[in-house]
Amino acid sequence: MTLKNRKSNNSNYGKSFNFPPFMQYIQRWQAAIATMLKNKSSVYLFFYNLIETVGWSYILYLLVIHFTFATDGSLYESIKTPLFIFQNAAVLEIFHAVFRLVPSSPSVTIQQVFSRVMLVCGVLMLSRDAQLGIGLPLILAAWSVTEIIRYGYYTLNLVNAVPQFLLWLRYTLFIGLYPLGVTGELLCIYAACMEFRRNNYGVVTLPNYLNVTFNYPYLLMFLMALYIPLFPPLYMHMFGQRKKVLGKTSTTKVSTRVSKKVK
């Protein structure tokens, strides 16, 4: 082989060699992390989302353990503390939206967070029937899977490291998980409502010192009725987001393939 041929082969080898994709990802993550560390709000959001991801993973783990090994005690007793902590921590997301730490709509965030907190604190903590009903495992399954994916996506997005499969899961699994969660929520509220009416719980009648009347079961019935006008728009909004995000991703892939073929 002549010196000229050797130079030619070395040149072709350099052109055909592609830098390992995982090394490119590492370099990209390092750059994203360096950028994130310069922004205190990004660092805070990273750890907030990471903690929520771990928390909801733990709740899902407890749910699986309960049904796999038929542990003693009720499901609610085993998950009530982490559920209370990690669901109520989501109240912080209202402030994230209000102070523009994230691009979410404050009104939509308030709606989503309030419904969850109301269910945990205003229904499950007060109603034995709701704790023992079929609605609880439904909401735990739907909520935990949804939140693990959502918070995991937010965490990795802050360091520019969201894998394609996670993006697909975030904008696909909601199709089944949202109706499942809403069904569980309505079953829990209904069970609590019937229990409270049966025991006359949360009912204030006249006459009384404050001269006011209040009926908590009626309030729960009103909240159930709100699902009719509020859930469909939110559900359809997610379909719009899915088309926007996944459609854009597909278009980008096609464009990349075409450009490679042209080259």
C-alpha cells in the first residue's frame, strides 16, 4: 500500500467515524446542567420535581406491594402519609405558575391542584367508606403513574435530557389514565357523600349562634357536578397538546431523515 493510499484511507476513516451518541448526550447534559446551576429557580425546580418523582414512585411501590403480597391493614393506612405529603406539596405549583417560574396557566394549575387536595384532605381523610372503596386504588394507580411520568419529564427537561419514550408516555398514557383517575375520584366522593348523609356529618342547621346553615354532603355533590363542564375541556386540551408535541417531533424526524438522504 502506498503512502498516498494510506492517507486516503485515514481520511475516509475520519469522515466515516461518528462520535458515540451517548457521549454526545453526556456533553449536552453537562452543558445543560452548567446552565441550570447558574439559575437558582431552575435548581429549585429540579430538586422539587426530583423529590416528587421519588415520592410518587414510593406511593406506586406501596400500592403494588399491597395487592401483590396482600399485606395486613387497609390500603389507605399504608399510603396516607406519603399521599398527604406529596400531593399537598403540589400547592407550591400554584406559586410556580403565579410567579412565572414555569409557563403553566395559574387558573388551570389551581383547578388541578385544588381538586386533588380536596379529595385527599376533604374526602379520604374524613370518610371511612372512601378509604375502603374501589375508588382509592383507581386514583392511586392513575395519579402515581401520571405523576411519575410528569415530574420525571420536568426533571429531565431542566437538564435537556428527556428521552423520546418519556415524551411519548407523557402525551399518550393520559388517554387512559385521566378517565381512570376521574372515575376513581367520583367513586370516592360519592362514597363519602353517602356516608356523610347517613351520619349527618358536616351539616349545620338553624338556629345556631352564627345564624348560618351549611351542608357538606351537598357541597360534595356540587363538586361532583363540576366534573361535567370542567373535565372534557381539560381532556381535549391534552389531546391538542399531544398533537402539537408529538406531531412536531414526527415532523422533525422526517425532516432530519430527508436532509440526511439529500446529503
